[in-house]
Amino acid sequence: MYRPARVGSGGARRVPQTILITGGAGFVGRAVARALVARGDRARVLDSLIEQVHGSRARPEGLPDAVELRTGDIRGGRAVAGAVAGVDAVIHLAAQVAVTTSLTDPVTDFAVNLGGTLTLLEALRRRADPPFRSSPRPTRSMATSPT
Ligand SMILES: NC(=O)c1ccc[n+]([C@@H]2O[C@H](COP(=O)([O-])OP(=O)(O)OC[C@H]3O[C@@H](n4cnc5c(N)ncnc54)[C@H](O)[C@@H]3O)[C@@H](O)[C@H]2O)c1
């Protein structure tokens, strides 16, 4: 997870965050979305609702009504740029997860899992207000601690 700023430390009252969950309509993403809403954060989901997982484009069960659902592909620069606008943090879960597909269609596997991740990072880097924390140790500015 990319977390640009730590809030609520030192006993201070926690400020709600707006958090983007890519692939947030999936198994893990829905659980994360429920947890975020339960603790008072705003959750936005970017998910292409792939047929192999969802069967239809209907809003998935188990995704709270409070969650903003954007149907879009992690490989699409415009959709991703729109999804990262204004968010405080990103949990990146959108992925081609099928081992069989990775063997029969490695090009798509690479495009979604590697290309999609790069598209996301690029959209964050290009934000008018890039949310990256400045740090003398750049590799540490991409925090991976769980929410
Ligand atoms: N489920 C587990 O036990 C587990 C364990 C370890 C790691 N993970 C990882 O967590 C992530 C999510 O796993 P999951 O089990 O929730 O999978 P999932 O298949 O249930 O969810 C993935 C979501 O990504 C979406 N998606 C797929 N391609 C997309 C694209 N091109 N653009 C936008 N959205 C797209 C799908 O529609 C789906 O909703 C994956 O990276 C997976 O490898 C899962």
C-alpha cells in the first residue's frame, strides 16, 4: 500500500482518508473496503469487473453502498488518472491472478500486473499535487505497511 502521510499518531484524533482500492471489487478488495468504511474512511474502487471473477458488470455483493465504484481498467491511463485524483492513499489489488492465464496468455498477464502497476505509479507521479512524501531515502517513501 502506498501511504503518503501518517495520520492519527500520538493519540491525535484520526482524520478520515480517501483511499483508492484498485481491484477493490474482488475477494480481498471488498474485505478491505468494508474495513475502511467501518473505521470512517472514504473508499473508492477502480475495478474492471472482469467476467471470470464477477460474471456480470453488476455491483458486487459485499461492497458497501458507501464505496464509490468506478468501472475501469488498471491499464487505462485516463481511468487511472481520474481514480487517483484527490486520494490520500492507494491499495493496489487489481491483478490478473489466474495461474492458467499467466501460462496461456502471458502478454495479458504482464500487461495487467506489470503494466497496470506502472500506469498507476505514473498517474500518481503526474498528479498536480504529487502525494509522494519527500524523503532523503526515496525507497522508503513508498510505504508498504498495512492500513
Ligand atoms: N486471495 C488471496 O488469498 C490472496 C493471497 C495473496 C495475495 N493476493 C493478491 O491480492 C490481489 C487480489 O486478490 P483477490 O483474491 O482479491 O483476487 P480477485 O480476482 O478476487 O480480485 C481481483 C480484482 O481485480 C479486478 N481486475 C482484474 N483485472 C483488472 C484490470 N485489468 N483492471 C482493473 N481491475 C482488474 C478483478 O475484476 C477483480 O475484482 C491479487 O494481486 C492477488 O495476487 C490474494
